[in-house]
Amino acid sequence: MADSRQDWHIHLYVRGLLARLVLVLAAVLLLPLAVNAQSVAQPGGFGTCKPISERTGDVGCWIISDTALGPLQQPRVFWHLDVYPTRAAAEESKQPGGTVVDSLGKIWLLTIAKAGWRPSHQGKRIAEIGPLSIAAGKEYSALYMEAIMLPGMTSAIHTHSGPEAWYTEAGETCLETPAGKLVGGAKDAPVIVPASSPMLLTATGNEQRRALVIILHETSKPPTTVIHDWTPKGLCSR
């Protein structure tokens, strides 16, 4: 009789042990699903812009062109944005300082030139952004990017070796620098950031941010450098 009671206790112990083991295994198996669901719910950061060849979806920041412009002789230049119905029409209108790109569902002629410049064959003028301050006489390249971000997404903390500007088609962006914060939306004045300024970019507002971005960088230097010696104050989250 005593042996039967002992066997029964052992049986209960083993059943309890197996039940706990099943719970542990279930938790381990479900953890990746929970982490993945959390990553989907939280936009998080996109780090830095990636080449268009690495694009796997719409959302993100994608480098679509990096065009060498040669020496720029003026200390202040302007970014001209024109849209054309076809790529052939845009290419026909391109002049020195111009780049044709396909972005945000449109064909763009993007040109670095003086204030008031116009292409040889007129398309639809979208914007003239500037002035962009540079070191006259140095060689520059125009790095163009398409940025599509969900509200809450952030960049890495970084600097550029030349001025950055963006044309916002939709949504809103907040940029924090040591000087404070700048907010730019589709109806606001374009944001221009000088060379070498530390920055943290955050998509704000309630809708997807869609923007065309330029970094007019010195050709001999990397356009973007991730830094770790400046800590933002979180101005864009207030």
C-alpha cells in the first residue's frame, strides 16, 4: 500500500514537471512572434539611407542617385525641382548640374544652379530651394534620396559633409540639432541644414512622410557620417 502511494506521488510529480516544461517551451516558441509583433507596432529607427538596389519595400530611406557636379564656383547655390511627363523629356531639358530621377511616382529633373535658373524645355516647376551654402571652388556631388517614413521613425545621429535639404510631398519631419529643432511639412518652408551639423531626424505628425532629399556633399568626403559624441535632448518627442 505504501508503495502504491509513493508511486502515485511520483506520478503526480512527473506530471507537474512535464506541465511546467510544456509552458516553458511554449513561451520560448512564442517569444519571436511577440518580438516581431512589437517591431511591427513600433516604427523604430531606419538608421541611415541605403542604396536603391537594397530596397525591399516602400518604407525607408533610399539613395537613388549620387551625381558628381565638379567644382562649384559660387558660395551659395539653389536646388531646382521640375517634373516632366516622360524621362526622355526630362533628359532633353537637362543642363550642367542636372540629374534625372524617378521618385515618388514622378519623373524629376533636379538641378543645382543659381537663383532663378530655368531648364531649356520647361516642365512643371515644383520648387526652388536654397540658398545652400558651400565652399566655393571645391568639387561637389548631389546625393538624392527618397525618404518614406512612418510617424515615429528616426534616423541615426549623424552629420553630412555638405548642406542637406528636403522637399516634403506629404507628412512632417522634425530635425533636432544642437541649435534646436526644425519642423518641415508639405505646407511649410523647406528645411535646410548646414554642413557638419549633428542631427537626429524624426517623422512626426499623423501621416506617412514622403520626401525627396538632397545632400550636396564634397565629392572627396563621405556624404554621411554616423556619430556618437552628441546626445539629442529629445526635442522632437515633446
